[in-house]
Amino acid sequence: MRLLIYILTSIPITLLVAFTTLTNPISIQGHLVSNDNSERISKVKILVKTDNKIVKTTMTNSYGYFRLKLNPEKSNSFDLYYVDPDFTRDTLFLKSYTNFEISILTDSFSIPTQYIKDEVGNIKCPKCQRTDNVFHIVYGEGIIKRAIVNSDTMWTNIFEEEKIYYASTCIKGLLNYYCTRDKIKF
């Protein structure tokens, strides 16, 4: 009788554990590297977003190093962003993490970003690796246009014909491109 009770209780527990994916926390160890010898790597904020929501923040040390511990249990990806200390309204996309098989991830990030181009010289989005929806950011007067989408009037600062995204500010930041697919600036 004891054997039967043992077997009947162990089978459901074994099945439950077998079909449950256990994920361990991952550690991201990052380093910001300044390409223009500016002070934009010391004591700056790093954001982590998932599903466009901030889930974690940290600050770099005086040498540009930072460390994050994340739990990928409820997310397919984590996106890292750098907050420009001179223009805190903008966040610079750094990287998207989707592979959580390694528990410690180490990366260096260039500030300002070094752009990757395709074979004909178009700038690639660092997230989707495509060029078709990458727009150049233009700083200056805020220019918007009227757009009609599904019978609704909208106002937008994205000019698809010229592939231009108007930043609506004359203060030039680190960001030079915008991907309309991923809605990121880099």
C-alpha cells in the first residue's frame, strides 16, 4: 500500500518538475567606452526594459563599469539603454539580450555608438539588424506633419519619404538614428 501511495504521489511531482522551465538569474557585467574622450561614461544611468517597461536601473562607476542581476523567468528579452547625462530625455539603445543560457554576460559599449552599415552603406538598426525603417534624426525646430491613419488624424515628426525623424529640439544629443520598427534611438 505504501508503495502505491509513493508511486501515485511521485508521478505528478515528476511530471510537474519535468515540464517546468527553471531559469537562473543572469548577471550582466558591462563597460562603457568613450569614443570622444568625453565624461559621458562616469556615473551615468543604465536602464533595462522588457516589453517597453523599465524593470531595473543601475549607475556606472567612475570608470564606466556597471553590473546588473536579472531574472529572465518572465521575459523573452531584456533591452539595455544608456541615459545621456547631458540630455536625460533621450535614451540610447545599447543591446538586446535574448539568449539566457549563459549566467554571466560581459559586454563593452561604445559611447557614442559605432554604427554598422550594410553592403551599400545604409545604417543598420542594432536591434533588428535591418535598414529599411532606420531614419536619420534631425535636430532643430520641431517640425511635424499631419497624417491620416484609419480615418484618424495624427501628428507625427517622422517623415517617411525623406527617412527623417525630427527630434523637436535644437539641443544635439548622442542619438543620430531612429528605427520605426523597434521604436529605438541609437
